[in-house]
Amino acid sequence: MKIIDKKSHNVILMLNLSYTEENYLKSIYHLSKGGKLEVTTNAIADNLKTKAASVTDMMKKLASKNVVNYQKYKGVNVSEEGKKVALLVIRKHRLWEVFLVEKMKFNWDQVHEVAEQLEHIKSSLLIKRLDEFLGYPKYDPHGDPIPDENGEYKATPQIPINEINIGHEGIIVSVKDSSSPFLQYLDKIGAYIGAKIKVLDKVDFDGSNEIIIDNKRTISISKQVSENILISES
Amino acid sequence: MKIIDKKSHNVILMLNLSYTEENYLKSIYHLSKGGKLEVTTNAIADNLKTKAASVTDMMKKLASKNVVNYQKYKGVNVSEEGKKVALLVIRKHRLWEVFLVEKMKFNWDQVHEVAEQLEHIKSSLLIKRLDEFLGYPKYDPHGDPIPDENGEYKATPQIPINEINIGHEGIIVSVKDSSSPFLQYLDKIGAYIGAKIKVLDKVDFDGSNEIIIDNKRTISISKQVSENILISES
DNA sequence: TATTAGTTTTAGACATACCTAAAACTAAAC
DNA sequence: GTTTAGTTTTAGGTATGTCTAAAACTAATA
């Protein structure tokens, strides 16, 4: 269906994609790292827990709708139009995650399944109002950036704790050292991906940092540890 | 799938009904006035804008899942289990409508379409928290009662304005017609759920009613309009 | 009671999204 | 250049929910 936007007089393609088609686009967008890499059939099948043959069928359909660029045996990627769809779904997913954690008091590990459903609700007004209601958040509870209405977002700068200034806070998004002893140490102190960290104090002579985790647990971590925990500042 | 409820030790049938099946149950529940009347195939087809043949197919399927009582040519009704499903969907629909109006600043006439989608989100925790977040509302923005977790609600005696005697007054609790044009008309004349209405005069020859809204605005409404505004007399 | 109009069901198709199994293709090893 | 292992596509089939057209049934009228 082609409709004319009365304001811009541009031709807009009204894409009415199914829940399933939206999920495929989102998967391809993620696997291609935002459209940068070609994605294989098997990678999509693994990601969506389906079979390669089903993926091939869907690629033909999405190609016919011009939301992916697909050539037999040559892999697939999102088209410009498909990228917009994927980014809108991601925007909705992450806004709903913020809503669930901030307003519905969900834990960060309870939000994903429900957000997978909510991301397909079709109402541009709702998304606009939800964004406003939540105070135009830039990051979701996992520290991932929320695309704006135009699909634009800045990649999260990931900063080690030792580079965060006193009083600043953020979310643990990654670790540099993923050895077992280090991860066990993180577990012991109650640090995990998604945990909220605030830097309370920095000790000059040994480079250690005093931090509070999830506004609950105050702890001092060594310079070495603080260099290996990456934070997305908020 | 049968699971055992740890608290009650009762066997619970985990019904995983589709979006479509839920809509059929809701429709049958409404058309049967809460399970009181037998519902015909054509009535369901009209209500869901589908065809009688499709309804028959679905009735067989819902009967096999024990959520409706169905006998060929004899009409259909919700079973006890089906009634629970229908009431949960209605509860979710109405809670989301309150959310959209109170928190998302939607107008009355904008909520229905979106609530039709949101009512199928599967998360009992979300509904519990949403209910809490909204302050345990008893009525939706159209004045319809919201069933509690057990599916119970009290029906308010709702009387159309044309049946209210001269000099009597009450509160608008609901509307029969919830089409966009009608809701916009109500908005225009300053009528809303919760508004105080007093019937000042009734004109016999055309059935129109002269009313005063909130002791401020005196207006004449047609017979048609007065039949579609429901009042709780006080 | 027989007819008939309207309702409901059945039969057979279609689209979506999935599957398995076999065929086609790619790319790397020999 | 062949072989081969792995990937991808095709072919054909399944389940869901829809449809049209025809058959079956109900209930009201003659």
C-alpha cells in the first residue's frame, strides 16, 4: 500500500509486517552488526531457533517486500527500509524494558520475554507517549542504547570503572577479563551485567575505587578489578 | 500441559490459547451477556467480522479444548474454564485502557484499537503490577467494570438517559456506542465518564432530552444520543 | 404436513509459517 | 581437477485460520 504523507508529500511505504517478519528483520539486523556484515541462513536459523529451510522461505518473502537484500547462497542483509523497521522494533523493545524495570518493578532478568511481546504492539502514538512518560531514556536496563524516532543512536561508550569520575554512575555492560576466578569474584561481590554502579570514592595511592552496587552494597574494589569492569555511563 | 499449583495442590490446565482463540472467547462471553444466553454462529461471525464457516471450525477447536460448550446447530457458550479465560482477557483489556488514558494521555476514542493488542500480552506479573501501578481501578475509561484476579466484578445498574425521569440525576458510567464519532461528539459537548447529569426536560414528539452537565452546561441531546449514554442514578 | 427461507455445517481451497528429506551448490582439501 | 564436507535451496507436507460453494438442518409459513 502506497500512501502520500500530506506534510512532506513523500511517498511512504506502509509496511504491515507480521510479528514473525519483524523478528526475522531484528535478528538479521543484530547478526549483521547493524547492517555491516552479510548474514548466513544458518546463523538466522540458530538465532531464531528454527530451521534453515524456513529461513530460506522467509528470505524470499522479505526480499519480495524489499526489506532485505538477498541473493541465493550469497547471504542476506537488511535493506534501508528493513533497517528502519528493525530499528523501530529495537526502539520499542528497549523502551518497554525501561518501562518494565522503572515502572512495573521488574528485575532486569524478567523483562526480556515480555518485551519480546510488547515490541510488536502497533501504535506510533503509544511509543511517542511512552518515551515521554519515561523521560526520554537513552539506554535500556541492560545499558543498550535506545534508537530515537529516526533510528539514530550513539553506540554506548564502554568505560572501565577506574576512568569514571566520583559521583557518576552507570551500568555494567561488559568485562575485559572473563577468566573463571574473575567472574567468580564478581559473583561474590554481587556484580553482574546490568548491575547499577555508582562510584563513591577513589583512593589515589593504590588506585582502588569505592563503589555502590544496585544502591545496596558498598564495596571497595582494587585498581586491577576496576580496570576490568566496563560501564555504560548514564 | 498439566501442572500442579504448589499452594493449592490443584491440577491446573495451562491453556495456551492463541490471540485468535482468545478473541473468540471474549466475543462469545460478551454476546452471551456473561454466559447467560446461547450464542449463534452468525452472531459471532458478525461480531468478529468473519464468516459463519470460520466460526464453526473454531467452535469445534474450542470445544475440543473444553473452553466452550458447543452442539451442532444448537449454539454455543463459554464453559467454566472459558469464562475464566474471557474474564482475564477483559480484565487485561480494561486495565490497559486505564493505563492508556491515565498515563499515556490517550483520548477515550483512541484506546480501543491498542488495548485490543495489549490484552493478549502474556505475563501475570505484568498485570499484577499494572493493576497496582494504576491504583486498583474498578472501572475502565468507558465506565465498564474491571474484573478482579478471580474474575469477579459488580455490575453497576446502568440506565440510559432516555429512561431517567425528569428531575433525576446521576453520573455517566458508560456508553453503549463506543465508535469514534460518538466519543468525539461526547467530548465536544463536555460529557465524559464521571460527569454529573441532571435531566431537565423530555420532549415527547422526538424523544430528545434536555440535560445539564456538571451543573454548568445545559444542552439538548437527541433520542439516539440519550439511548447511548448510561447513567448510574444517585 | 409440506414448503421454504434462513442458518449452520461440510467439503474443498488458499495463505502463512513451519517442518523433513533430498537435491543443488560452495569452498576447501586432496 | 576431483572429491568431499558442509551449507543452502527446493520439493513436498503439516497446522492454523481463513474463504466460497454446496449440502444439511431448523423453524416458521402456507
